[in-house]
Amino acid sequence: MPQAPRAPFGEIVQLLSVLPAGDEAAVEFVRARDARLTKPRGSLGALEGLVEFLARWQGNGEPTLDNPMVAIFAGNHGVTDQGVSAYPRDVTAQMVKNFTVGGAAISQICALHELNLRVFELALELPTGDITLEPALDDRMCAATIAYGMEAIAGRPDLLCIGEMGIGNTTIAAAINAALYGGSGADWVGPGTGLDDAGLAHKAAMVDRALALHRDHLVDPMAILARLGGREIAAMLGALIAARHQNIPVIVDGYVATAAASLAHAVNPDAIAHCIFAHVSGEPGHRRALDAMEVRPLLDLGMRLGEGSGAALAAVLAKTALHLHNRMATFEEAAVSDRES
């Protein structure tokens, strides 16, 4: 028999295990309108699929994007004491301020395309434990942070884009992926914010050190999150869970955000069915993680900025797709002959 989840994580695992299904009737309603639009059927490709995605997970044959939200979760990591990043830890808080005053790429994308931007700071003054020396979080703090992330949807967005900010968190994503899927640090690390070859080798060695230290405790996805994770990853996991139970489709950003989805998938592969993966980033481990979950990214632009930027661009595509679906004329309205039966 499978092991029961440890006490702080019981309800979380239950929420990941018993999930509402998508609304296929809503999808059929969308397809029926799409078939009447003045275009060859299927000619808008993935854009048509985006409208179906919104309908399925909103449970609405006439899906909306009246309140799309980009949520950035920011956390700090003790492992930065090991020199795994080209930037100091103070940059996390500095970039959070930059988000709020409109100076960051994500701020400008959201302003241009009318996406709501919210930033959730997660005890930036208190970094997680250095995973090369100790657990990142104790179980109770990890579970509480997941629960905090669930509150991110309190404003009832009709689309949730999850992204992050946290110096050192690509090291954390690499460690999580190595624990979930196997391999060494070298298989999962990338340049992050701009490491050279020597820095990359050191980063891989720190991941290996953490894996060796915690090896006997990495018994399930929640243990992996607590031992090797970060507050922003735990909170993104919580947001992803809550969105599923509240009929909110999710767009997942890059390598670090995908680590949160990977943990959900490891508990129950169906737990990410309401998610689209915005893009494959320039971090080499990201493609491997997407392949491990057998999901396809929407975009491949070589981006590795984080901060929800890829997810926001995918939301722009979703807005465009829905606008076309709602505003294009039907064959009847335009007096255009449909194809012969």
C-alpha cells in the first residue's frame, strides 16, 4: 500500500488527488461556434486550442478574460551563500520594488496588454535554509507557504499566470528536478543570471552536495519540496492547486515555475491538466523537465528572464485567440459561402 502523506501535507495531497474534471460540454460549445467562423476549420491552429483550453477549465462555453492575472512570487534562498548566482541576494527585494514601480519587463508587458500584476513577497528578510547544509524549510513552514499561495486567487482571476523572482532559484529548480527525475547537478543546472563555465560547474557541485545530504529524506514530492525547495515554489504550487479547484486555468512560466508544476505532477499527473506551459526557456533543464511530464510548451523564444514574462506573453496570445473567437464574423453574418459538405 502507498505510504500515507506526512501530517502537515495530508490535506494538500488530498487536494492534488481528488480534482474537478474539465468541462467537455463547454469545449463542444466553443467548437460549434469556431466551425461557423469565416476561416477554414483548424486554420488558426494553436489559437483555437487556447480558446478550448479556457472554456474547458473555466467551465464556460463562452470563456472570459476580463480579469487575467500575472502573479509573481518572490523568495530568497540560503544556498546563495555558496556563490551559485552571479547576483547578490539583495537583488530579489530590489527587483520586487522594480516590479511595483513599473521598471521591469513584466511590468511593461502587463501594462501594455492590460494584465493585472500582483507581487507576493515571501519573507525576503528570512532566506530558506542553505540546502547544502540543512533543509530549506521544515514541514510545517512548507505546508503553510503552500496554503499562503492558495490565497493568491482571492481576487477571482479568470486566468492565472504564475511566475517568480528569487536569486539562486534556478539552483533550487535543478535540485528539485534531479530529485524527481534522476541525474546529477550537471544534468539540470544552467547559467541562470549569467554564470560562466566555472560558475556553472560550481553550481552543479552544490546541487550534488545537496542531493547527497538529503538523499535519505527525499521520499515523496512534498519531502523534496521541503528539503530542497523555496518559498516561491511552495506558493506557486499552492496557487496552482487552488486554481484547479476554483475553475481557473493556469499558464506556467519558465524553469522555476515549472518546478512547482513538476511537484504537483509527481503527486498526480492529472494535477497539471489545467495548465499550459508558456515557453521553453534558455535553461537547458527546462526542456528536460517538460519532456519528463510529456507536455509541450506554447512558445520557444530563448527567454530565461523569469518574473512571469513568458507566461504573460502566452496570456497575450490567449487574449488574441479569444478576441478572434468572439469578434470574427460567422459565414452567415458575412454572407460568405461555407465549404461544401
